[in-house]
Amino acid sequence: MLVHPLRLACTGRTAGPSLYHLMEVLGRSRVLERLDRALARPELAG
């Protein structure tokens, strides 16, 4: 259930390549930065 919101937070898109491969390519720090940024936006976090 979290795949689409996580993909949106990481890439800004709701569809794309495997989320798990994408996160591996982006790297831990970049993924965490993007998740923090998405959670800081009330319209995405709620």
C-alpha cells in the first residue's frame, strides 16, 4: 500500500520502475531527504 506514495515522494510520479530498484539507485540519504521533504508538505503527509 505504501509503494505509490513512496514513489511519488521519491520521484514526483505515481508510476515508473520498480520502487525498490529506484531507491537503491538513489541511495539512502537522497531517499530520506526526499521523504522528509514530502512529509513537510501538509497536502502529501495527511
